[in-house]
Amino acid sequence: MQYSTFKQQFERVVLSHPLWRHPWFTLIRKSPSIPLLRRWAIQAGMIDELFVEILSTLLVNANIPASSHCAIRRNLNDELGNGRRVEEHFQLFRSVLRSLNISEATYRRQPALPGTKAILYGLRNAVQGDSIRAFAVMASEEFICPREFPRLMQALVDVGVSGQWHPYFTVHCEADTEHAADLLQHLYEECCKDRVHRFDRAFTCVEEDLNWNLCFYESLLLVSLR
């Protein structure tokens, strides 16, 4: 399989997934509200906060080829603001919380919903395992954000939320596009080591990550409809 074909198939798997038709996205488009967005922010923050840990784990995973370390370090450095604390991704996320009047104490008190737990557990598990699953799951995560975040940004605009929430989303959309491309290239190289089985397994693992994200929004929807 040529890389261009592999990339097209990856994009087709992601963009055709039921995740993008989940009713929660319809809800924030047709009836956005601050309570809905607060619930999202609290749960999403738990996932964002994990990325330094999982990228660090990926770097020390013996199953990950050394040739991939440069791209992973670049991703990790972006998460850490490239040496500028105010630009660390979770510092930027704190601006989202403040814009929605969510205090740090309130954020810390909230339990993870089942769908959030599924992503947290799944990512931690994946980056400790074999290279195919680790790269597939991470490529999926990075590819999702630039397609997910514009919907949330529009909802924030629609409900009139002001404040410095924009940089978190725009920085992620730009950086994650590059990181997804890097991870997809490394995933392809790993797949080429065993053409019979690894391509199929890569797409299975991508769907695994998409299903965790589907569970995330399902949990948010169930809480919102109570």
C-alpha cells in the first residue's frame, strides 16, 4: 500500500465514524448553553492534562523505534509550551475554564465520567504497548482535535462566552495537524514491516480510539439530559 492510499484510508475511517454524527454535537449546534460547555470543559481538561504523561511514556517505551523520538519530543515540547510556561497547553486550557467561570477547585472536585475514564485508561494503556497500537491511537487523537474544536468554538461564540479561550483551540488546531501527520507517517513505516497484518490492525486501533471518543460524548449527553 502506498502512503497516499494509506493516508486516504485513515482519513476515511476517521471522518466516516459515527462520532461526528453524535447527538451531542447536534445539541451544541442547535441549543448551545453555558452548562453544556462547562460539562465538556471539565471532562476535556482531564484528557488534555494527560498528554504530557502519555507522550513521556511513549518516549521511554522500548517498542517505539528511535527514529520516531524526534517527532514525539517535538509533540511533547509543544505540550510544554516550548519552554514558555504561559504557552503550556494546560495553562492555555485554564483560560477556557476561567472563561466559563470554572474555578480550579471546582474543576479538581469533579469526577471523571465513564467516557472520560475510557479515554484516559485507553491512552495510558496504548502508549505502553506495541508501536502499531500506540501510533494508531495517538494519530487518531491528534487528527480529531482540528475537526472537533471548531464545533466547540462556535458554541462558545453562540452563547456569548468572552475571555481568552481562543488560543487553546487555535494553538491545538495548528499543532495537532502537524503532529497527526508525523504520527501517521511513523505508523505507516511500522505497518510496512509486516504488510500482511499490520495495516488492518492499524485501522482497527484507530477505530478503537474513535469509539472511546464516542463514549466520551455519550457520557456528556447522558449527564446533560438528566
